[in-house]
Amino acid sequence: MNFTITFILLYAISLAVGRKVKLPSVISDITVLLLIFSISFWGGNEVSTQAIERIVWISIVSSFIIVIITYFVGSFIRLKVKEGKIKLDWKTQVKYVLPLIFGFILGFLIKVNLPFGSIIDWELYLLAIVIGLSIGRDLKLEILKRISGIAIFSIFVAIFGGLISSIPLYFLGLRPFNLALSVSLGSGWYSYSGPIVAKYYGPIDGVIAFLINFLREQLTFSLVPLLLKLRSTPLGAIAVGGATSMDTTLGFYVDVLGYEYGIGAMINGVILTLIVPIVLPLILSL
């Protein structure tokens, strides 16, 4: 909770300062790509520590299921909001996929004992400042009013998508049902969902929960641009990011959907971040 408060404060202060400061876009890009690499490297380290075949298979399939179901649930809701300029080209996709693949492979091959949690926390603090400065320059009251519908409905889409996704996850082997439900409602918050699941169901299921939510975050970078081309729905795209849309994937949304949807993504992530730590322990204790 201390991290969340600090992140939000840095973001809020940077939004105010950003009205007077112009930040080069390359700084934002470097910050986001560094964060993707760090998280991927961490994931590569984790995946090789347990029963790798079962863990990897279930994690990959489950994360794809959650992302696709959540995205298309969002596509059925049409809101009357001003469409942002969606930036989709092969350069954007390659830009996010390369550090993801390179980091994961490097982490898988090279075992290191680093304080990944602390490193990523500091990178996220930097992201809060950079994105806040970037968005702050174009932040206006009318934009907040216009984007509030996206933020609110994306939360419901994220939750409803998680509820539906828990059914196929159960049949894939995540049992009992409350285990599948807690994993699918983790909203991409792997650093929380992994440990809390491990507390109730042991380290193997904890690693699976970590990886499913970790891969959900990474698929936001790599798969959502393709889905937007197939059926454009910014609402579904933001819902896929879940709790991560307030921090790790925030720069991605700003880059791909624009500053207005970046605000909606931030609100979506903040509220889900407040909900998840309450909901998951309740479900797991059933």
C-alpha cells in the first residue's frame, strides 16, 4: 500500500508540473522499455525454478484466455466518447516485443540473485514521474469528464472478464474453483497474486498465479495491438491491463491510445489496485 500511495503522489505532482514542462518522448519510451525488460528478466528467473513443463503450459494458455475473453467482453460495450488516435504499426509492436523476448530468454538462461522487487519499484517511480509530465501538458477538465465513462466501465469489464475466464482455467487444472477465480481476478498484479495464492495453495500454484498474471501484463504489450487491429475497442484494451494500467502498462496506453485514454487507464488501474487485495484473500479463504 505504501508503494501505491507513493506512486500516485509522484504521478499527481508530475501531472501538475507537466503543465509547465515539456518532456521529450524518447525519455518516456526508454523508461517503459527498461521496465518491460526488467520484469521479463525477473519472469525468466522465476519460471525455471519449479516443475517447468506444467507451469509454463498452464500459464501461457491461461493468460491468453484471460486476455482474449476480457478484451472481447469490452468490445460489446459502446460508449459515446471521443475516439483517440490509436497508434498501431509494426514498429510499435516490435518496440515492445523485443525487450520482452530478450529479457525473458536472458532471465531463463542466466540465474542471478537480485532484489527484483526493489529494482522494479524504483523504475515504476521513474515511470510515474515521466508519464505524469507527459500527460500533464494536455490535461484538461473536459478530458477528465469525457474519459470517466471509459475508466468506470473498463473496471467492470476487467472483473466480468475475470469471472468468465475462471471457468476454462478450472478445466485446465486450476482447482478448486476458488483458485481459478482468484488467479483470473488477479488483474495482472503478479507480485501480489503469486504470493497470496502460494500462502493458501502452496508454491507451485503460487508460481502459476505469478506467471499467468505476469504474462497477462506482457501480452498487453504484445497482443493488444493486434487485437485493436482486429476489432478496435479501447475499453477492452484498458481492461486487459487490469491493475497494471496505473503503472507498468500506463506508458503503453499513452503511446498506443493517446493521452486521454492514458488518464482512463490510470483511473482503472488505481481502483482495481484497491479492490484486488481485498477480493483475493476472501475468495481464497472460501
